[in-house]
Amino acid sequence: MSYVTKSPWIIHYDGSSCNGCDIEVLACLTPMYDVERFGIINTGNPKHADIFLVTGSVNEQNITVVKLIYEQMPEPKVVVAIGICATSGGIFKECYNIMGGIDTVIPVDVYVPGCAARPEAIIDGVVKGLGVLAEKRAAMDQKPAVAAEVKEKEEA
Amino acid sequence: MGKRTIIPFGPQHPVLPEPVHLDLVIEDEKVVEAIPSIGFIHRGLEKLVEKKEYTELVYVIERICGICSFGHGWGYCHTVEGLMGIEIPERAEYLRTIWHELSRVHSHLLWLGLLADGFGFESLFMHCWRLRERVLDLFEKTTGGRVIFSVCKVGGVRKDIDKETLDEMVSVLRGMEKELKELTETFINDYSVKNRLVGVGYLSKEDAIELCAVGPMARASGIRQDIRLTGNGVYDKLEFEPCVETAGDCYARTLVRMREVYQSIDMIAKAVELIPDGEISVPVKGNVPKGEFMARLEQPRGEAFYYSKGADSKFLERIRVRTPTNMNIPAMVKTLQGCDLADVPMLILTIDPCISCTER
């Protein structure tokens, strides 16, 4: 947990889940599990968010919504797919209106299994996501330096 | 006469828990018309009937909705049992009723919390969900799952609950009742809560009948309608009177649901007293014969309707579920007309929308 030096804000979107994972995501925020003690807050605004929690799989109708939320989030950002539906389609994989997991549309960093995913597993997933977030941030910080190095080599 | 503007609302919106889209036609700050559009979480799971055998289909049907999952499983199993002419043991009926009522307690607590969150009373939201966790613990102890239980099967139930656990269940719920009292007192008497709820979103009795409102929505408008009165499960032995309010506003809907929580706890206590010993399931073999069967069930959100058509094979020919939110959307649209823009989230919440039920 050493990388919880900043307070990550999450945004949650219900793809086409059965509400099971949704209410477990909400349960994480309430007194029993209370992720707010780590500074994790649920926000409704994509531009405030660091971590994107998606429950349920994508379909024709919500594909643009998922993409729009992802695109609006500032870099660095992490996507956590919650539950088996968001991972692969799960029990609904054979349904005609299911295109598959969230990773068919946007890059996913952490997968949380389960049907429905337990709050402990969701918190674990978010904590793993924090690690990824720290790595991405570090990579972003390095980028200007790397670019300068390349430029120097080219000039030489 | 102000200028007309259309405000798109949803599917992802800070105050909206469910992905539904509304085009709100507003004039100054008043909503003139609301045009809903749905389909964001349509999965097409009714079609899975062709790919899953009737015993496996219970798992799919349970996942219509994670909040009232037990009820969906029960409704479906009931139709298949009806088609096959299976008589399930009485203890199984009791256990199903107990789990179903427990679902109602958890669902209404969840809704009360979301409502509190909707009008910005954060601590009340947290307290409602804190109490709800105890119900989930009971579920976990008796079924193994927190939200999806898979405990109902064609021919009965999968797990038995022993006497000690049943008694413990009642004592936990009775203990909860005292704390719940404090919360409901706040909902009933708090000045600011009343300010947001009383007189908001009025639905007259005539409109409720005309627009086919169901469940707490109808009962808050003075209609004494409850499918449990028809005596499915063992409800005929539990002697209850549906909670009916006449005001027809958001406050009345809140009152109905709060009274139902207490009522469900009483019903569980009574069922635990009356539950007989015996088998919990009967063996089920063979194909589902040709025919049709319909069943109705009172879900936390209102009347749900289940239909199964057998085709003399292991696969059913068709299933159909009509869910309560589906029926309450016309009433919601009606109450939205003429309301303040700031009250829109409140009105959407008080029908207790479950879009994943509606679209399946």
C-alpha cells in the first residue's frame, strides 16, 4: 500500500451488468468496507477520475458511452474490469447483444473475477490498479527526458 | 412563456445510479416533457433459452437482476414446476418465502440509502447501507453468496437452514429493527428530508390505475395491490395487510417502503415459527412437457410476471419476464411532467428503477 500517497478518484459505469457487481462497488464505499479511508472517492465526472471501474460487458448501444468516458479521463488513467461479464462476457457471452469483455473497446489494466465480484476482490483490484497508475505516472514523467535523450543522439 | 430547451440526462450522470437516458424538455426550470430511451443494458438473455437446459437456465434467470435475484429464480422455477406438475415440499416453500422476504429487506434498505444520497444526506445513506450489510451477512451464512445466491432450483431449494441459524436470523433482524427505527424516524420527521419529498411527484390514484403502476408506486397512491395477497409461496399463512398510503407523492412512496421493511421482518419471524420439518427438494427428471405456464410474484419493486413455454424437450421453447420497473416507467414519465429540474433525480429514484431488470 506504499503507493497510496495520492487519493485516487474512481468513476463507475454500468455496462450491461445485472446490478450485482454494481451494488458491490457501492458496498465498497459504505461503512463495512469504506474505501474512503484510503482517500478513494466515487465521482460522477470523468475529468475528475483516475480509475475507471466498469461492470458488465459492452453492447452496440453503450460502446460509445464507454469510449467517451475513457477518452475524457485525464492521463494517467487505469481501467479496472469488475466481474466476469466485464472480463469476458461471462454467463451472457452467448447472448446476441453482447460483444464481449470491456477489453474489446478500451485497454484494461486489471481484471477482477467473480460473479458477482466480492467487495474484497474489488478493493484488491483497485489497489492493484493503483500500482499500475504509479507506473504510468512514472513513465509519463520519464517521457520528456527520454525524448530529450533521443534528440541529443540524433543531433550527435 | 420561457424558451424551450432539451437537456439530455444519462446514461452516465453523477446523480444517476442506473444507465437510462432521458431527454428532458424544459421551459425555464420546469420540465414540460420527458422522453425516456432505454437499451443500454439489453443483453437478450431470454434467447439463451435455446442454449441452456431448463435446469441450467435458473442461473441465467437469477442474473436478470442482482438486487432481486432470488425472486427471479423463484418465479422461473415456479413456472417450470407448474409445467411439469411438480409439487414441492412445504419446507422448501417456507425457505423460499424467507429468502424472498430477506431480499425485500435488503432491497428496500439499499433504496432508502440511494434516496438519502439523492437528496444529499450522505450520513443517512451510509447508515442505511451499514444496516444492509447485516442482511447480506445472513444471506452469506445461509446461501453462500452476497448478491447472487443460486439456491433456488427446479423442484425445491438447494440448501437447508437449521433451527439455530433460523433463530439467529430472527434475533439479528429484531436487533436491526431498533437501529432501523432511528433511521426511519429521520426519514419521517426530518425537516429537510420532508422538504425534498412531501408533495413532490404527485401521482393520483386514477393515473396510477390508468398507467398500470405496480408495487410500492401503486400502493403509495392508495391502491391495495400486492401479489402476495394471492397466496403464492406460503404468504396465505403469514396473514399480512399490504402497506397502503394515499398521498401519492415521494414521501408516501418512502413511507410504504419503510413500513414494508418492518412488515417483512415480522413475516420472516412468523415463517420461522411455522416452518415444518421435512424434505427441501424433490428429484426432477425428464423433459418439460408441451404447454404454457404463467406465474406472478411480488418483487420488492412490484409485480413481476413469468411465462414459460415447454416443447417436450430439455430446452424450453420460450420464456418471458415482465418486470416491475418496466410497468412503472410510464408513471414516472407522468410525474416528471411539470416538476422542477432539480427534483428529477428524486422522481426517478422513487420508482426504484432497476434498468437491468427492465431490459434484460
